[in-house]
Amino acid sequence: MHDKHTHRSISLSSLGDFRRLWLAGLGAVALAERHGRDWFARLVDEGERIREESATAARMLYRRAGRSLASRRDWIRERIADAAERLGRSVEDLASSLVERVGIPSRRELRELSARMAELRQRLRELAN
């Protein structure tokens, strides 16, 4: 099964891996110290670029939303104006209908009657002379 030789080779292998891991950590620290400022500056530059791209995208979305809202606002205004016009016509039609039922003459009928009375006055003057 397991002999001392197998156990010893696993331990030596593990020690080798540990040593390599420890050396990698030391290397990372050394590189971070050596290049840390440069990397930090690069990270700041990259962050600024991403922030600017995000701000530009946000402005575009804001403008699109504004245009969309404006077009919907205009559409709603048109619908309200159409509805108000239809309502106005309905009220006028209803008023005309009520006036007719009660027997009150319309403007057109009053104008015709005034014109007819002016004709009759003129004839009466002619007959009186």
C-alpha cells in the first residue's frame, strides 16, 4: 500500500510546490514595489476612460429618453386637442338641437329674417311715396 518512500516523495513534492508558491509571492511583491506606481497610474487612467465612456453613454440615453418623452407629449397633446374639438362639436350640435326644439331661430335664420325685413321696409317706403 503506502510505504515510507511514497510518503516521503509526496512530502518533497509538496515542499517544492510550497517553495515555488512562496517565490511567486516574493516576485509579486517585488514587481508591485517596482512597477506599483506605474500600474496605479495605468489603473487610474483606465478608470477615468471607463468613467468618461459611462458618462457619454448616460448622456446619450438621457437625450434619447428626452426625445421619446417629447414625442409622446406631443402625441398626447394632439389626442387632447382632437378630443376637445370633437367635444366642442358635440356641444354645438347639442345646443343647436335644443335651440331648434325650443323654437329659437338660429343665427342663419335671424340673418335671413333681418334681410327679409329690410326688403319689406324698403317696399313699404316705396309704396308710401
